[in-house]
Amino acid sequence: MGLYQPRQLLPIEDVMLADDSPLNRDLFLVVSSTTEEFTTLFSVPPPAGIRPITILYRAKGPLIDSTTDTTRYKIYLSVNTRHYARLVYQLGHELCHIFTDPRRANWFVESCCAMASTVLLYRMSNLWSNNPPWPNWRSYAPKFQQYAQNIIGDAQDAEQPAPRQGQVLNAEILYPLFEESSDSWNALTYLGKASTSPPNDEDRTDWNKHEVGFSFDRWLQVVPHNLKRTVQTIHDMPSERWDNRP
């Protein structure tokens, strides 16, 4: 398990996804590889602080918990098998929530995290093609890209997209903008402050159990000048382009 040392923006402390030790060891390597790759997108720390991460299993689905224990982040995933692509997709979404501020959520945050998950799948496909955790895992690399394409294709082909699929379609709008500039990713760390009820920075237990609204105007106001270019581009898009269902 020493093959990967996750970047200190999000150090992985423990992974407890499977009871089987060899399987859990492999899942630890996938989590570490994924987190290391994800944090290269950002050059600033998460808004709720740098903390170690514990990865846990939750059959009901993925979840991020930043308030029960304010000394760490707990990420729950519903993968306890070698379905590595699904694990990366779920993990990328929850890691994105850490950087967008896990104390707040809304349709735009969810769309950004769907975008980040898709980007991460493509990056992992490239990473494992060249430098997988184990050499014999190189053959798995194309499956990350295929999983991303399937998710996008299902959303595009749906006659009546579900809200989650609508967020994937929003993610497709966002993707080119975040591909253009590395600074764009840092702008995501201000999304909590752009909610209609910004979190209290002095209180790490501050957590809104319900989704709160999002203001493009406020996002543009709170980001520093060097990050405004991408935010302005998104701000200027016609509102009808977005699927803003919660």
C-alpha cells in the first residue's frame, strides 16, 4: 500500500470498503491513485480545511460527511468489488464535494461534481495506460473511458432525462471550460460562498441538510479576479441551457 502517497491536500488515512483483506488492499490502491490524480487539478486547499480521509462502505449510495467528526472527511461509497471504474466515478464526485464545500449542495454543485467525475475517469484511463498501481492493471485502463462514455451516452439518449442525467448534460456544457484553464478548478472552491445560504466558516459543524439555492451573480462576486474569466463565461450563458432540477 506504499506505492501511492496521496497529495497532502487530501491524505487518505484508511479504506474500509471490503472485509476481504486482499480485495480491500486493491481498493486502497485504486482510491489512492484516484485521489492523487484528482488533487492535481487544484492548487488551493478545500474550503473546509485539509483533513485526512476515511473511505467507508454504504450500500445505500455515496455520501460525504464533513461535520460528524470535524477532524476528518468520511466518504461513503457503494462499491466493494473490483468495479474500479464505478469506484472512481463515485469517489471523484465526493472528492469534488470536498473542494466545492461539503456543507452545501445544489443543482450546480452536483453538475460540477458530475463533470469532475467524468474528467477524472478520462484522466485515470490515461494514467493507468502509462503508470498503473500494478503493471498487470494496465489492461483495465480503457474501462475508465468506456464507463464515462456510457454515462454520457445514457444521458444524451434519454427521452426524459432523470435529474442526475440532467446534471451529466450540464457537465458536458462545463467540461470544455475546465479543460481550457487549470485556474478554473480553483474557482469551484468558492461555490459554497455562492450558495443562497453560505456556510459559516467559523463553524465546521455548520451543515444545511437540505439543498440550498445557487447564485451565479454571487459566485462571480466572491471569486478573486484571477479566477473570474471562466466564471464570467458560465455566468453569461442563457439560463435555459441548464437543467436546474434539484
